[in-house]
Amino acid sequence: MKCVICKQAETRAGTTTVTLERRGATLVFKHVPAYVCPNCGEDYVSDAVATELLQSAEALAASGTQVDIRSYAPAL
Ligand SMILES: [Zn+2]
């Protein structure tokens, strides 16, 4: 699809790093599947993946984790 931010390029399948903050916890997920704009670098994560990341972030924050960096692992 065409990038909605810069409207200059088609996004390409790739991966990105997503940082989430939840209840004071900072959580970084690497290698998250996304579509990335080669022009401006904007990334587009699917709703399903975004929801999954938020749920993981909630669970980690609830368990008392302050900082966590992990590779994204798709739910089976
Ligand atoms: Zn763009």
C-alpha cells in the first residue's frame, strides 16, 4: 500500500522495533513484522499484532517488570 504519511512510496514487508510504555514499565519488542515505508521509515503494524503486543505489555507491567527487551514471538 502507499505510505499515508509521506505519500511517496509503497510500503514493503519487513520488521520493526516497537516500544510501549505501560504503568511505568518500558517494553521493547524487536523483530516485529510490519510494513515499512522505504522513503520516510514509517512502520505499519497490523491490528492483530498491535493487540498482541499491548496484551504482552500489560502482562509484563502487571508482573512488576520495569524494563524488558525481547524479540517478538507470534502467539500460536
Ligand atoms: Zn512514507
